[in-house]
Amino acid sequence: MKLLLASQSPRRRQLLAQLGYSLECISLDVDEHVPDGIPAAEIAEMLACRKAAAFDLSTSNFQFPISDDIVLVAADTVVVLDDQPLGKPASRQQAIDMLHALSGRHHSVYTGVCLRPLTQTITQSSNQAITHHFSERTDVHFRPLTDDEIIHYVDTYKPFDKAGAYGIQEWIGMIGISRIDGCYYNVMGLPLAALYSHLQTLL
């Protein structure tokens, strides 16, 4: 099986490569606006499905020869605190504010995944293609963080491409996260055990 990853995230690319799949990344231009009234726990899966639906075989450029063993993988990760989604920080101050909000508390990380076998895309229009989608939740507990710790992390690691302004695999995760309930890799951006199980059903 070969995977087309609809993401430019180096973390997702690394995780899938570690699973041993042949992998290629593609970029999709998707509107990530979330309508009012969508529960925060459902946002990640909704956006992952939207990304998968945006894939158009006729206009997408990738190196894999077209075959029936290619699966498109689209994913999105959302950090949720008090039922409110935290996106990627737009500035240094916003990153600092997010980490202050997470300090000493627990929050949930949801990663939604949508799988779209390419063979179905070849034979069906994009709005008819069958997809397999799911989401995973991990609860993350932060110990209280000091101002110096937060500022050091933001200025050194510049987590502006990360939902919630942190990466669990980075320094702030090593010194600040006291416990997680759920899949560690889910917080990095892909719930690997669940993803592997779903991919096996497509074989």
C-alpha cells in the first residue's frame, strides 16, 4: 500500500514513514472555516473529510504511478480547552497566552483522519467516492508552567505551526506534561494504532 499524505506537516510525514509505508506528500487548498454550532470534538474529523473531498485526481501532481493500492490520508488536529478549540497561534503573544491557559490544567486533543482509496476515486466522481473516517481523543495534563518556561519555549521552538502552541515531543512536553490518557502519537498529529487498523481493513 502507498499513501498520499494530504499534509505538509513534517511530524505526520515522519510518523507515517516510521510505519514503513511508501509515502508522498501533496498539498490541498481547503477552506478551514468552521461553521457555528459544530461541537469542538467533531471539528478535526470534519476538516479531515473536507480535505479528502478536495482531492481531484485530474489536477493533482504526484510521482506514484496510478494504481489501486494508493490511499489518500487526510488529517487534522484540534486542541480543545473548556469546549473551545485552540488553533495555531498567529503571534508570539498568542502562543504565550495559549500556554498560560493550558498551564496547570488538562485539555483534550482530537485528531480526525479520512482515508480515500485512489481506486475508488478513479472510477467515481469526488462526491461519490467512499471514504473511511474516524477521530481519536487524547487527554493531556500540564503541570503549572512558569512565565520563564513558557517564554523560553515560545522563543526557542517558535510553535506557530502547532495547534495549542505546543508540541508534545518538544521541550515543553518533556518538562510540562505530567500525564496523558490516550494515544501519545495522536497529540503529535496521527493516532497511529487506530490508523494502522483502519488501513488494514482496506487491504
